[in-house]
Amino acid sequence: MSPGRPRMPGRPSERHALKVLLRQARLHTVCEEARCPNAGECFGAGTATFLILGDVCTRGCRFCAISRGCPPAPPDPDEPGRVAEAVARLGLRHAVVTSVTRDDLPDGGASAFAACVRAIRARCPDTRVEVLVPDLGGRADALEQVLAAGPDVLNHNVETVARLYPLARPGADLARSLELLARAARRTPAPVVKSGLMVGLGEEDGEVLELLAGLRAAGCHLVTIGQYLQPRRANLPVARQVGQESYALFRERGRALGLRILAGPLVRSSYHAGESLRDLDGRG
């Protein structure tokens, strides 16, 4: 954890119990792997975002703490069942499933996401399921696999503005990400379509507003915006601490576009994920 990072509340006994459950189930969380500043609060509340398909990413986004390299193993066919069992044991009403990027897999991991959605549905039929997917290599058929499983929320983070992609997200493409979101929004029935980005990487406020317009044009309903915090020395440094006036501007302009915007220094893509959907779908 980098110096000066805020420590969030959460009872140690609850955090420990959740960690024990996850280790017993041989599951990872993005909360731990990505060094999320809200991990203590979420763990203390008995919630987590499950990280499937291992803990090694095939890409090298320069803002991310997750390890990069060659994934050690093919997808584990038992993992979806273990995720569903953990959701049941935690009593989650809203479950979030994400993954590392797996460019080595023909479908980018789409079948594993679909299997997790189906397993959670079978084990916990009243739980709302959110998937936070990588770009799946831009494969329309891979995205359809995920959507056909019926997630309530399709989330894909664009992370930053177009100008900073070569610096922060080598291997990714903003147009490809926007098309993924647009495909999800055009589907019938469509899930709630969600995205997220960080600020403080060197972008200007005007570039963020331009990106919000692009997300709305793609059919997004909900966007999260939070301060970038450098997770390790090897990652990109923080270019600026974004002030509250900027977050207020993002919320105001986003609402004018028809977006729900959650914006603030510690906002993250999966933070208060269930509450953020209130009134956006029939189960909120």
C-alpha cells in the first residue's frame, strides 16, 4: 500500500473471516490484487468483487497492480461453482465478477464469465449479478456468450481518456471498448450498461467530459469516476490530485447527458455496486 493511502473502516474479525472463506474456496478478489483503497470497508461489510481466471494478466496497463505475465493454467472448470458457493455463504444480494485480461484464450474468458453467471443464478436466484469484463479482444461472439447468460449489469471500464491510452493502456483501444458497451446496450433485453475511469493520470477535465459524451452515445447508463492512486513504484505516478470542483463538474455534465455519475476521490468501479443501481433497473 502506497504511503498516504487512506485506511478504510471494517471490523478486523469480519475482514479475517472473509479472507479465510476466499482462501478456503481458492478464490481471488480484485479488492486485494489491485490494492483497492476501499478493501477494508467492503471486506468489513462482507462484500467482495471476485477475480476469476487467475491472478496474472496478459496485458501491462501501467496503472494496475495486478501481475503481468503468462497465465499459469487454463480456466478451472470448478471455479464458477466455488464463486456461487461463496456468494451463497456471504449472503450477497449483489455479486460482482471480474477477471484479469486473458488474451491467450480464444474467447478472452467469456465462457468463464457466462458459467459464473449461470452458477450464481442456480445457487442464489435472488442475487443480482454484475460482470466487469475485459474487452474480450473486440470479439462480438465472445460478448454474446456473456450476455446470453443474463447478467443484470454489464460493466467494462474505459479507464482513461483517449490521449492517454498509449501511455496507460498499451494493447487496449478506446474505440473497441466503446463498441463493446454499445453492443451490450443494443441487445434485447439489455442489461444495465456501466463503465468507469480514473482521473489524475494527466487528463484535462475537458477530455473527461468528451469521454462522458462518448460513453452516453454508446448507451451507458452509469459511470464511476475516482482518483488514481499509484499502487506500486513501478506504476505510473499520480499527475494531479483532482479537486471536488472537478467531480462536481463531472456529475453535473453527466446528468445533463442522461448518465448516472458516481464521482469522488475513493470511488471505484465496484464500490457500493448494488446501491449505485437504485432506480436504474427493476430490481434496484
